[in-house]
Amino acid sequence: QVQLVESGGGLVQPGGSLRLSCTASISTFIFSLYGMDWYRQAPGKQRELVAGVTSGGSTNYADFLKGRFTISRDNAKKTVYLQMSSLKPEDTAVYYCKASIPNREYWGQGTQVTVSS
């Protein structure tokens, strides 16, 4: 069983930045084997993929981000990060991290990000 704890959410003004963290309760070696993703879910909308980083370090991003977010991982800290900049009100959502290997996936509890003036 993998437990994931997200942190770093909060209220930010449009144009501001936040960094989300997601830390796993597993060994550094096991963590390094997992692909890690960030998803988000806004009220009344489906959960959508924001960004992902593979066990090998390759990254992918949703097209709508247009380079505003950066995902990274620190295997020694068992943590994946999502650096968000130029935030917009439409980025308001609960952000979730997911850890996955073939046939298994685990989700965190989510952290709220609210972009508002």
C-alpha cells in the first residue's frame, strides 16, 4: 500500500505561483519505480491530467498548460513537485497526485488550489 500526501495548496492571486508537493510513504527505491502524475478536478468537471513524470524522468504536460507548470521528482525525498506559475482563475481545482506501476495505482487525498483576487 502506498500513501501519498499532497501539500502546498492555498489561495493565490491571478498571475501568482505555487509549488505543490506529494510525498510517498514507501522506500526511495520503490518510489523510483513509480510513474507520478498530477491531476486536477474543478467543481462540476471531470478529473483531468495536468502533468506526469515517468520513473525514468520523462515528462509530459496537458496541452492547455502552455508551459506554465513544471513537474519534477526527487527520488531521494520520495517526492514529486508541481511548480505552477502565471496562475489563472480557471486553474482553481483540487489537485491530486497519483503513483502508478503496471496494474496498480494510488491516489493522494488532494490539495485545494484557489486562484482569485
